[in-house]
Amino acid sequence: MSQPFFSDKWYRVAPLKLRLRPSTRIESQRIRGETWYILQDPQRRQLHRISSGANLLLCMLDGQRTVEQAWQLIGKRLGSNQPSQDETIRLLAHLHGADLLIGEIPPDVEELSRRGDRARRQRLLGQLQSPLSIKIPLFNPNNFLAHTIKFIAPVYSRGGFAVWLALVLMGFIIAILHSGELGADIMDRALAPSSLVTALLVFPLIKALHELGHGWAVKRWGGEVHEFGVMLLVLFPVPYVDASDSSLFREKRRRVIVGAAGVMAELAATAIALAFWATAEEGPARAIAFSVVLVGGLTTLVFNANPLIRLDGYYVLSDLIEIPNLSQRANQYVSYFARRYGLGLRDAMSPVTAAGERGWFVGYALASFLYRTMVTFAIALFLASKMFLFGVALAIWAIVGFLVRPIFQATIYQLWSAELMERRMRAGVISVLVVAAIAAAVFLIPLPFATTAEGVLWIPEGAVVRAETDGDIARLSVKSGEQVVPGQALMELKNPELTAYLAVLEAEQQETKLRLEAAEPTDRVAADMYREQLKHGEEALLNERERAAHLQVSAALAGEFAAFNARDMPGRHVKRGDVLGYVLPKGSPVIRVLVGQEEVDLVRRRTQGVSVRFLERPMEAYPAVMKAEAPGAIAALPSEVLGPAGGGAWVTDPTDPDHRRLLRKAFQFDVITDKPAPAEAIGGRVLVRFDHGPQPLAVSVSRWVRQLFLRNLNV
């Protein structure tokens, strides 16, 4: 239902003579095919977005015309697009609350403008309600940026972008070429005390460069930056600048560059640090470069580039999809949807102003709420493990902000809101039904409950067929898939160099024997020397004959032979230790799975069914049964693939050279499946699901929370 065009409150504003403050700055922007205007209060640095019709009305309000006269004039120009009287009243009240209008305002209209005062109080309360991100302004950097931009301006050009892109590509290539060493350094050194100290020293410098990137980008296109400060992010000081002037830029490209400038600056610094780290010798300088990579690379991509947090990624996304104030308007849309379709308020105003915005509002509101909730409680839990009282206080604060306060506000709204005057009974019934439905879903409806763990497809060591010497595969003696017995030849290798060297050794031995026979009757010294040569030669000959014997690869046990890429094996060069295939013993495949201390009791006592999924065939579930459990907890991984080195979830001791020593207790179970496992999955990770039967969500969540406190806080 459309909004009413006329208002019974119009008589209160119609005779007023108003105009904008002369200092108000106005810029136009094209957003989703429509022209919008941005008003900026030069004193408070606040921005206000208005439609083209509202802008035309403000142009007509010159202090001489009344609001009625201006409204009638724009009606002749805009026709059906003329703002309604209610929209005009809300616009004037909002601008008056922002102190952008000059003129006498009667008390009734001042009452409407108190929304601005409430908004200011809410912003202050917002700081208190967000103890994880308190901003402390320090100084005005505008003069510094104005004096230095002439040196930095070339960076914000096509040539500068080309140089930046080359740097980032260079860093990406270096990271790929040194991925093994870089990954090992991250595992071994990232949490080391010396690395943490270096990272703490590097962090503010990198983040200061990040914020200067924003500031210089704003100055590059004529904007101003009047605030540089520190934001206490989880009590850790992080620099910030107020780059809100970029919202006035007409070109979307410039706004996007300002939003991305900080991340781009950090990625450039990371690329340079990577190049230095890859070529430098071990020492303090290389350690600093490694810290720059961690801070400028990982933290930037995880946090600053994340659009679900109101940091750089959020503003870049808002500009790219052309939806200003995405977060605020997404929340407004959720409120509108509940009021319009839940409570039946047909005059509820939707924040949607263009096609395509509705989907973004719903998706962003849901995703950002879940993410912020998860991050807030994760931080609270971390702080509680270090500073118990502060962490608990933060958790209580978060519960009040995310749960108690919205419920309280909704209750007050239903009891006292004038909007619900004629629908209060319906609102109450709907609220009771919604609460009852949520309670039933949480406390009564049973849901699947299971423990998911990682395991490895386990085979005996003798089942692995390895090359015992270097050579080229000449032929396969048996086909892949055939049954073999211990000692049976599986394939033959050829090594012409080894064969030739063996022939040379045999010839040298024969020659030494002849010389010994000739020297024995006449020259005892020479004879002793030849005997010593024969002894050493025989040892070398035995070693080479042993290597030659290994050119025939044999089975160590009985089972089914499974070769790697059997068709491509002939002619392939292999080195000693290379895995050529497996001999799979008869019987069911064994999956060795690790379970944490928190889940072991569930797995032992409440398992009703087991299924496994091989990563090579993730869509196919294999039924399995429990076979055995190792006595007591284990201290080391049965295979590296379950740890970080193999992409597994189990955290290992970074000081362990084998990357197998565990940092927390694990319990080992063997499960078997009747179906044959794919040969390519041998030695790889397997996902194992222990089904415990259905139970209500509340029971599962309460158990998870209890385990969380026991694991992290020991309470």
C-alpha cells in the first residue's frame, strides 16, 4: 500500500521560511542509475544522503519562500515524483536535527527533530556498547597530508597501479615458490615469543602505513582528513583516520580506491618483505621481514578485506554494489520486514530505494550478525582465558547487547508504540507464537547429533611399495589389481649406469686377483696391498649388487597390488624412497581416527552408527563399524596428514621436527568398512562421522558451551 501523499501535520511546517546553512557542502552521485545528493556538515563532518527531489526542495528554500510555496513549485516540476508531505516533514526534521537548517522552528517541529539528538546519544552509547573498538582521536593530519601528497600522488595513477600490481604478482610468485619454507616458518615461528614481540613492534607501523594510504588517497582527489587516532581493538591500539570525505567523491572508482588504499599499501609492503625474506640470511632483519608478511598479509586479508566487518572491505563492497550505508540499511530492512509482514503495519517504510537492494540487505544482515556474534564471543572467551573477570564481563556485555537489549526494546515497542495502537493484540499474539516456535525448535524438536573427526586410511608399513634404488621402470611384472604373495616380483627397474658400474667393479676385482697371484711368490708388500684392495672392492661390489637386486621390486606381504597410474609407469624415472603403489592386505580397510577429550565419552558410549567419507570421493558415504580403541591418550599423530603439514585439524608442537607431537590429548579409534577403499585414498585423510542419535538443539548447545568453558577456563 502506498504512503499517503498529504499529512495532517503539514500546517505546522507549511508557513516556515527556511534555508540550508551556507557552509553546507553538496555533491551529486549516480547510484544504481539514479541521481542522489550528499550533504556534509563541515563542523561535525557528518554526511546525509537525499534524493534529487529533496535536493530540489532545498534549492527552493532560500529563506524567502515558505515551505508550502517551495513544495508547490517542485510539484509542478516533478509531477508524480514530488516528495509527499510526510517525507518533506521528515526531511526538514532530520536536517534541523543535524543543524543544517536556518530559520525559526516551532516547538512541535522541534519535537520531530529530537530524533537527531537521540541519534547522537545513540552514537555515544554505541561506543560504550562496543568495548572491543573504542576510538580515541589524537590529532588533525590534514596539513601533513597536504604537504606530502605531492610526493605520493604518482602512486594513485595508472602507472602507480601497474607498479603495485607488479609488486603483488612478484610477492605471489615468491610465496608459491617458497610455500614449503614459508609454511614451515609460519608453523614453527609464528607463535614463538621472539616472533610475537617482533610482530607487536611491526604491527603499529604497518597499520600506520595502512591509514596513511587512505589519507593520501582522499587528499589526491581534493578531500580533507581531519582526524587521526587510535582505536582500541580488543584493548590493542590500532591507528585509524577519518576518510569520510571520500563519500563525497562523484566517481565510484575514486571511492573504491580510497577504501582499498590501505589494503593495497599493506600488500605492497608484504610483497617487498617477501622478496627480502626469500633472499636474506637468517638474522634480525629476516625476522622483521617475516613479521611484516604475517601482519601485512594474513591479518589484512582476514580482517581489513573482510566485508562483514565495518572496515575497508565493507566500504569497498558498498561502493562496488552501489548501496551506501549497507549495514545500517540492511538492519533497517529486517526491522521493516518484521513490522510490515509480521505486525501488519502497511505504512511501514522500506529502506529499499533501487532494484536489487533487497537481496543484499537480507544476505548481509544475516551474515554480518552471525559473524559479529561469533567473533565477539570468541574474543570474550580468549580474554577470559587470559583475564577471567574482564572476559566474563565482556561476554555478559555481549549477551546484553545481542540478546537482552533487542528483546527489551521489542517489548517496549509492543507495549507503548503508537504504531501498534490498533494492532497491539495481533502483535502480542504473533510475538507469543514466534517465541513458542523458537522454544519448540530449540528445546523440543530432536535434531541429528553426531561427532565428526578426522582419520587416516591406515595400512601396515610393509604394504607400501617403495623404490629401494634409483632407476627407470622397465615393466610391470603383475597387473594392478592382481593378488600377490610375499616375495613375488611386482615390477623391474633398469639403471644402465648401475649395471655398467657393477661390471667395472667386477672387472677391477678380477684384475686385482690376477695381480695378487703374480705378486705373492716375489713381493709380499705388493701382495698385502692387493689383498686390501680386494677386501674394499668386495665390500663395494656387495653394496652395488644389493642395489642391483633392488632393481626388482617385490611384495613384502600378501594382498592385492595397487599401482599408481599403472599405464604411465613404464619408462618413468623414480628415486629411492618414492612410493610406487601398495599391496592391500585381505580384509576390511582400517581407518585410524583421532577424537578429542571432549568427544571421547560420546564416541565410546553413545555411538549408534559410523560412516566415513574419503576426500577423494566426498559425496559417497561408506558405512563402517568400530573395531578397536588404543588404550589411553596418545601423544603423537599416527600420520602427518592429520596435522597442519597435511591440511589436518590437529595442532602439533611447532618445535617438533616431525610435526607429529600433539599439543592436546587425543584418543585413537580404528573403524573398518566392508566396501573397498579407493586406492588413491590410501594414506590420506578421511572424515569419520559417529552418529549419536537425535537430541534437541538446546541439549547440544549446552553441552558444547560447558565443554568450551572446561577446555579454555577450567571452570
